Amino acid sequence: MKTANSYILTINGGSSSIKFTFYKTGEIPTRLLHGIIDRIGLKDSTLTFSNEKEEKQGTVKVEASDHRSASNFLMDWLEKQIDFSLICGIGHRVVHGMHHTSPEIITPELLDELHSITSYDPDHLPAEIELIEVFSQRHPKLPQVACFDTAFHSTMPRVAKLLPIPRRFDTKGIQRYGFHGISYAYLMEELARVAGVKTAQGRVILAHLGSGASMAAVHKGKSIDTSMGFTPAGGMMMGTRPGDLDPGVAWYIMKSEKLSPKQFNMLINHESGLLGISETSSDMQDLLGSQKDDFRAAEAVELFCYQAKKCIGAFAAVLGGVDVLVFSGGMGENAPGIRARICDGLEYLGIEIDEKRNEANDLLVSTDKSITIVHVIHTDEEWMIAKTVSQMINLTQK
């Protein structure tokens, strides 16, 4: 049985980073240590950490030519910081889970399945699999749990999942899955806590606006549509991804530039979006600071807000109206100017933003007269993973 002094480690592997968080379990997991290895594959890769228990912060240089070397470095470092014998489980964010509708204990069979679909998400899955394998080799008896970003959207109706391509591809699993599900699950729990269960059961639009950006339409607590599709590159414009793109544009670019599939994937996932339009930065704060003097930055900001506004309108149509709009993610939580521009002109949906509340990044940023409630809620994927792992380990040990 899980003892009172058990702990959980969460791992969130990205295309060029690894986030980690160490929690003490309990009814509410308590964060003790967290950090990130960033810029994996580059010469200036570093591990930045914050130890809440010891009130200590620091940065360590990392020799990480790829995710496997970064994973081994992280393991060596973590084993000096914490006692792995006290850990009851490790939770991994796994971006693509295909038809898996809930978190699962990682088995050799599940790992084989993930290996078989790496082409569905080459920017995330290979690195996530390597992390799982490294931890398994070093601590083979320690349970590991896969928390799928796609699982939250498994409730979407068939019509929201279908792609208008020959049906034979549907039988191969080529459909709209949606992502950011762990974040959305956390936001729905928080919305119920701060605004009440009745409010959370209404017509809700969740806007996760970070370097990766998406929205979800939620009704009665269940996802009924989302902006991302078969891969995280679809949907809205993002930091370095274009979002939905005319297939003819993709064909033209590949042909005229003589791009290989790998080169095209690099263009789509790392050279487009805000970075592609601005030609300077994928960071919204940078663009907001330079938009007055650089028309490219101004156009990038304008296009992002324009697409976000359209997405809200589309999901309001799907929901038959909107009762609550929630902003989250780096931009959603910290860029009042972006929230204001997105909501400007949405009065017909009952959305009215209070300027002072918005500038202060308050929890509630809509006016008292606004028919639609607008919240700003900090998301915490790692906390959600820790809670999920704790619940699953308890169930398996009973």
C-alpha cells in the first residue's frame, strides 16, 4: 500500500525540452522540486530548477546532444536530489494516445503501440518514448503511467472527429484527436472550484494560448470540439506552427522548394506561425514590444488575435452560445492586451471585458454586466498528472 511518505515524479517531454516536477502525495499533491532541461540538442542546453522545500534555485550546464542523453543526465541529477525508493510512481505526459480514453499503466505492449505511431507525432512521441525507456531501465520496478493529451477529447462526437478524405484513411486512425487535454482537464476542475459546478457544466470555451495554442468547446463537462486535429500542428496559428493550412499551399511549398517530408515537417512545426510571419520571434511578448516599429510583428499579433476570435465564434456556434470563456497558457494568462483584442467585437456573444480587471490579470476579467463570464486561470499540467498517478497507484494497490 502507498505510505504517507510516498512521492510522485512527473515528466513532460517536449520537442526540445524536458520538464520535471517532484510531488509529495496527499489529497492535494504538494510540489517540492521542479525544473526544466531546455534547448536540447544545442550547445547552450541547461537544467534550471527550483527546490521549494530547501528554498533553493539554480542552473546547471547540460551536455545533451539528444533526448536520450538529456534523459540520462536528468536521471543522474535527480538521483542526487531525491530518494527514488520513496517514489510510488512516475507520470508521463504523452501527447498522442490515439484511441486511449484514459491514463494507463505503461506496459511493454503499450510501449510497442506508441512506437508504432511515432510517425503521427514525430516532434513529441519519440522523445517521450525515450524518457519512458530510460526511467524503466534505471528503475524497472517503478510503475510508470501514461497520461494522454488526446484522452480529454475522446468524448467528441463522430462528426467532430471525421476528416473529409477517403474513408480508407479513417480505418487507419487518421482523424481529429485534439490535444492539450491534460491542461483542459485541469482547467475544468479549477473552473468548478472557483465558479461552481453548475457554471462548469454550462457552455464553456477553453483557450489554451501558449507557444502551442488551441481551444476547446466543452458542454456538461465534456469536450465536443477542439481546434487541433490529427496532429498538434493543426488548428490555430501558434508560436512556430501555422495551424490549419490549405493543402494546396503545402503541395506548392514542397514542390517549389524541393522539400523532403522531413524538411517540410521542420518548416511546419518550427519555422511558421508567429515566427514565420514576424521573421524575428515566436514569443508574443517580444512581438508586442516591437509591433509599433515593425509591421511584421504587428501583422503576426493581428493574425493571431484574428484567428482566435474566429475560433471563439465557431465554437459558440457549435455550443449554441457561450456561458464561460477561460483564458490560460502563457499568453492567455499573462497578456492582457491579447485577451482584450481577441474579445473586442464579441459583445454579440455577451462578452464584455473590464479593462482594470484585465490589466491586473484577475481571475475574473469580465464586467459585472457581461452575460458571458470570462476567467483567467493558471493551468498546471504537472499537478494534474501527479493527481492522476496518485489515484491510479492507489487503485492498483488496493
